[in-house]
Amino acid sequence: EDKVVQSPLSLVVHEGDTVTLNCSYEVTNFRSLLWYKQEKKAPTFLFMLTSSGIEKKSGRLSSILDKKELFSILNITATQTGDSAIYLCAVESSNTGKLIFGQGTTLQVKP
Amino acid sequence: EAQVTQNPRYLITVTGKKLTVTCSQNMNHEYMSWYRQDPGLGLRQIYYSMNVEVTDKGDVPEGYKVSRKEKRNFPLILESPSPNQTSLYFCASSSRTGNTEAFFGQGTRLTVV
């Protein structure tokens, strides 16, 4: 059975800290891995990863994929209170286009 | 503007009263799906559709129906809602050719009393 597991499930840090969120997966016919940020509304897209070892970067956020070990990490440096959100990892199956989501990591950044 | 539109955004209803949540996308995406989100459980897929007239069950389909008569629309139907269907629902669409992310609607918060 396909599954995506995120860790930790929740995390509390202070502004300025660096955090690493983890996502491991077991999915047949892997196409891509996606990271989303969810505040009090719909998930918003952060990154799509398809190849191992190539870091995607956007401001203070970065992510990388390891297709051999079947995991991805999302790094946030110099965290701000606006980074407080649920971070969702999803893996897309290539034969159906189906997205399998992890449980999400709830990040709280305190001032 | 590329978007997925869900309606209504909020709904309170009573047990057993049929309801429909609409979802429409303007990106000509083949793939559409419905998720429910509950605390601690993440996003769980209810139903999905790979194209017009092609629908299939996701992980938690019980108590729900869908239809895909047109490419842009993918309504979610609750024939006889029950309190355990109280949840936050999201519709999403994506291209089956890949290399693009899934786009989400704004969500529908449903309460069944």
C-alpha cells in the first residue's frame, strides 16, 4: 500500500531558528514529490521535486529529494512567525496522477 | 487566472439532508479529486477522476458520490450526510501530463448536526 510519512508531526521553534521537516515515502510508480504550505485555508504550492540531489530553493525555504532512500526534506532558515503553518508532503503516482499525502507537520514559530 | 472554485465555503446542515459541493476548474485539467482533512489525519482522498466520465474511489469513499459529466466540473454529493462527515473538504485539479502541481480550491467547511 502506498504511503507517505512526515515527521515530526508538530514542532515549536523561536524566530530565527532553522527547521528541517522530513518526508519519507513508499509509492509505486513515483512521478514527483510536492511540498505545500497550509495556513487557515487551501494548501499553497512550495516545491515539486522529481530528480534526486537537485536542491530547489525559494528564499529561506529549500528542499531536496533522495530517490534511493525514498525521502525528502524541507528546510526553513531564519524562521519567522509567518512561517507558522501546516506543511504537507505529497507524492504523485505516475500511472494515475493520484496524490498521496502525509499527515502534515504543524510548525509554530514563536516570537 | 488559473483557479479551482469550490462552493459553498461554509455549510451547516442536518443529518440526512442531501447536499452537493460544487467544484470547477478553468485550467483544462484532466485530473480532479476530492479530499477531506481532519485533525491528525492529513488530507485523505475521497474520490478522483482521471477524465470525463471516469471516476474512481479514493481512500475514504463511503457516504460520498461524485460525477464528471464535463471536464471543468467535479461535484461532490452527500446523499445522506452524517455527523462523521463533518470535516474540511478540498477539491483539487492537476494535469495528467505531469510537471505541474495540483491546484486546490479554497475549501468547504461542512458541519453536519
